[in-house]
Amino acid sequence: MRGEAPSRERARTLHEEVLVVLSLSFLASAVYAVLSLFEAPIRGVTVPSVSQEPWVVKQLVGVVFGLAPVWLVFHLLRRGGEGPATIGLRAERPARDAVRGAALAAVVGVAGAGLYTAAVELGWNRAVVPVPPLGRWWTWPVLVLDAAQAALAEEVVVLAYLVTRLEQAGWGGRAAVGASALLRGAYHLYQGWGGFAGNLALGLLFGEGFRRTRRAWPFVVAHFLLDVGAGVGFVVLRDRLPGT
């Protein structure tokens, strides 16, 4: 997104807004993820990527409040006289966006599974549990809700909003994509170095795709399908996965 260079006051306001939004969401997660590297070893350790809370009501509360950063982004856009379309969340062509998202998920899913398996076996990554507690009547519905919440939160805030706002603040497109990708990698450091590297690469891929198309929905769809696929794959293959 190119345009006139913002005034110094406008750029400062946008940077402050971004810092507030991220501090209430993924920047805090990134800091805690970095600290987690010093709390436990990587090799031989298992970590959940979704809540393991055994009470379904708390699971649902977590999903609802996990979407608060998305709501905040929409609120800030409206207050600024903008709307979701400003960050690529346009409603037209939903079928095409869904197909592109599914194709992207298929490609990324194969590569990601290989990277994860290798990283765990080499001791560069902790084993990840990507499903809520198994054996409950609500396991699968909550898995789907978790995937939807994560896809919306990450791709709206970390991809579409962050890249757009940084560009509006005067950053170059590739610098904005790099910052977004670095943040995505950082808040996955709780998984280990494999999680960092894989999500850094994913962030660069998604970021460049968003920068070129200015459409966010394909990446929301791809993320949703990747998370659901990871959960299904874990349940089916958990006895053969490394580290589990």
C-alpha cells in the first residue's frame, strides 16, 4: 500500500496504536514465549498449543475473549473512518478466497508437517498437542472453534492489520512483512526453534501474499484449515508422532 508519506504526528499515532494493540495480544504472547525457552528444555518436553482446560464453559470463554483483539482492530478502524476492507477483509468473491485458502493450506500443511517432525526428532522443537482434551463430547466442536479463533486473531491482527498500519506509518512493504513474520515466529517460540523458524517462514509467505493481493480472507481460511488438520492428524497419528 503506497501513498503519501504520513506526517510525523500521524506516524507516531499509528505506531502508538499498533503498540497498544499488540501489547494486549501477540506481543505479550511473544515475550512469554521467549521466557518459556529458559523455563524448560526443548528436547523431550510436550506443550499444548490450545487450552487443556477440562471444563467446556471455560473453553468457550477463552474462545470468545480470544477474539477481543479482532474486535479492537475493527473498532479502531471504524473510529478512523475506515473499515475492514482497509485491511483486506472484503466480502466479495468468498468462493475464490476459500479455494485459494484451501490450496495454500494443502501446500503449507505438507511442508509444515515435515518440518515439525524433523525438528522434534532433532531436539529443536517440543512436541505439540494441538487439540483440546480428548474423549469429551465437545472435543471436536471446540477444536473447530479454537481453529477459527486463532485464524481470525492471527491473520487479522498480525497479518492484515499490522502490515497495513506499518505501511500507513511509512514503513516499506517488505519491512512491514518482515516485522509481521518476526512477531509470528516469536510468539511460537514456546514450541522451540522449529516453531519459530516454521512460523517465520509462514509469516513471510503469508505477508508477501497479502502485500500483493491485499486480500486477507484466503489466509484466514488457510490458517483455519491448517489448525483443524493439525488436530485431526494428531488424533489419528499420535501413537506414531515423535515426542508423544
